[in-house]
Amino acid sequence: MAGSYGHVVNKHGGLISNEKMNGMLENGGDVYEAVEEMYGMIWWLATQIANEQFGAAADPALYVDAAQTEYKTGLAESPTKRFKNDQRS
């Protein structure tokens, strides 16, 4: 997969810069592949958490919705230094 998650994060798990990403993702297909992989990762993680907390009847969509609402908190908790003190609204 040309546009995979591995192409948009550094060895420490931080998101690479926009400039570097533009150079690595050559076309819209690469971008879509990277986003598709991350989308799958989000749903897999949400399903794992939901099942651990509430069993098979749990709704992982609730965790995906919460993650979307709190994505800025997630960025601040990530290893990407530029998001640590980001005050964007």
C-alpha cells in the first residue's frame, strides 16, 4: 500500500510534517489509502475497547463519535511535538 499509515508517521509514532507528507503521497490514491488504513485502525480500536468494556453487544460507533469530538485531546496526547501546546479551536 503506497499511501499507508507507515508513510505518514515517523519512527517515534509522530505525524510527519505537511511538507514531508506532500512529498510522500504522490496522488489522490495514496492519500485515500492512508486515510482508509487509519479509518480501519480507528474502528478496530473502537471495537476492541467496546468489547472489553461491554462485551459483544457494545456499540463501537459511540467510541468513534467520542474520538472525533476529542480529537484535539488525542493530538495533544500523541508523540507529535507540534500538537503539544496547540491552542486551535
